[in-house]
Amino acid sequence: MLGFISARQAGLDDPLRLRRAESTRRVLSLELNKDRDVERIHGSGINTLDIEPVEGRYMLSGGSDGVIVLYDLENLSRKPSYTCKALCSVGRSHPDAHRFSVETVQWYPHDTGMFTSSSFDKTLKIWDTNTLQPADVFHFEGTVYSHHMSPVATKHCLIAVGTKSPKVQLCDLKSGSCSHILQGHRQEVLAVSWSPRHEYVLATASADSKVKLWDVRRASGCLTTLDQHNGETSKASSEAVNTAHNGRVNGLCYTSDGLHLLTIGTDDRMRLWNSSTGENTLVNYGKVSNESRKGLKFTISCGCSPEFVFVPYGSTIAVYTIFSGELITMLRGHYNTVDCCVFQPNFQELYSGSKDCNILAWIPALREPVPDDVSEK
């Protein structure tokens, strides 16, 4: 650490190197924090979590009971052990609460005044955070598995929505209507994710084993369909052409620079793709157990070297290095299946939600104090 600081002072080192090294050290020392609790509000499993990108302070959770809770992660008491309080919630008694399981919650990327939620009750709701009233509601023909707003868009306000229908719907916040539809999948769409690099590029994952990349300005169809064999299927293989996985694809996550895309499928595999060429990079993560019948929410670190991916794995969370595929550790603490996790990049913290109704906080371990010679003697 001192070496990094002195090299930085002398101008020999890139200022980012110290930050990257410390961020990486913190992620590698993540552990279940005994001093930080997240207030328990949900009466059933937690499907989705999101931390707002503006301050990194407020977190949303959505549960199988249709309840949405908003937490403040800041330690206002300044005591070493504290509970992250629930500021407010959209509970069962709320007149506009979702009737069935909330599958995805997401903050509006540019300020905390608005957030979105989608549910198995076939709706996507746009909420005013201050009044906890829906500003808009979109209705669909089938259950909604996933939705996503672009973190970088400046020219459009489109929300991509994956439903039981094979058509991907794009809802426009400006006009309040479904502006257009992307056709190409054969079965239900389980996960959608906008590129953090190109505001018009969208990735979609479906139960038809396919992952498609779209430029939503083009009406003619998708840009590319990812192929796990990179176009080199042998004559002997009977697998369908251009499949990303040999099962349902139920998870998608871009790296923070948008250059790569991770996908996860019910074939117990995770794959890393070059997002501009669509090439399978063939990184081997081994078996990544995945029995989810719906979308799986996993997350990626930001600002580390190397970068890490955090994947729900039964009742644990598996931590892999993205580019080498090495399993670093398994985070154990939940009593039941983990359904979602979210990374807080400012402090390198991880929050996870599970069917055991708990949200756990994983915090970097404190540095061990260096013993001085006197005490040793």
C-alpha cells in the first residue's frame, strides 16, 4: 500500500492503480458482516435488488409476496453495528401494490425520484419515489420476467420488457405507450439488458436457448444471435444452430465497460461473449448450478483488476474471476436458495436476497492490525 502511495506521489504510477488494487483487495476479502443488518420486512422470498447509481445509498427490493421495500444503506447512527432501515414500502395493503411476485425492480438511472417494478401480475409500474404512487402502468398479455432501462441513454427513454411472449416489448416513458416490438425469439424472454456502452444496443435471453443482440433503431431484425460454437458446429452435433446454451438462458449481465457480456443458462454453464463481435471467448467456469425456472439476477464488480462476477449458486454465492474463470470463493450465509445479488461499487459491498426472506450484507474484512515488535516480546 505504501509503495503504491509513494509511486503515485512521485508520478511514476497511474493514480487509478492504487484504487484498483485496493478495490480488488476489498472484494477478495468479502465476508458476511455481523455488525450490519438489513431490516427484515419481506414475508416471502426476495427476487430482485437494485442500488441507485447516483449516490449508491438507497436500495430497492422486490419479493414473491408482491411487496417492494426501499432501504437506506447509510449508517446514520455512526455506531459500529447498525441496521439498514427500511424507509418505506409498497405493502400488501397499498392500493396499487403488485398482486403477484415482483420479479424486477430498477431505479431510474439519473435520479432517485423515480423507480420501476415489474411482476407476474402482467404489469410494469413506474413509481414516484416521494409519493409512492404509480405515475404510469403498462399492461402485458403474459407474466413479466424482466425489464431494464438503459444506464447511458440520452436520446431515448425506452424500457425493454421480457414477458411470456417471445416478442420483446419496448415501452416509451415519454409517450407512455409500447413504442415497438422486437421479433425473433421462439419462446418466453427471461432476461433483458441494455449495453452500458451503446445506448441503442439491447441483449435479450430466452427459453429458446438463444441470446440476441439488437440495435433498436433497426426494424429489420436482430444484429446477431450468439452461437456457443462460434459457427463451427461439427457434422456430428445435433444441436440447433446459433444457440448460446443447451437449455433456457435466464441471466444476462454486461461488464461495466460494455465490451463483454456474460450469460447463464439451465445447462449449468456460464459463458463470456465479446459483445461487439458476438464471439464466445470460451472461458471455462466449470459447473455453475442453476435450477431457476425464471430470470436469475447476478452481478459484476466494477473498478477491480481483475473483475469478478457474483452468481447465486444454490444457497451460496459463487465468486469467479471473469476472464480466467477461476472460482475464488463461495459466500455462505443464507438458509435457502439465493435469487439475486447486487454490487455496490463505491464501497465494494455486496447485497444478496434469498428465499429465506433475508437480505444479507457482505462487507470487506477490516485489515488486520500489524503487531508491533514490543507486544511480541
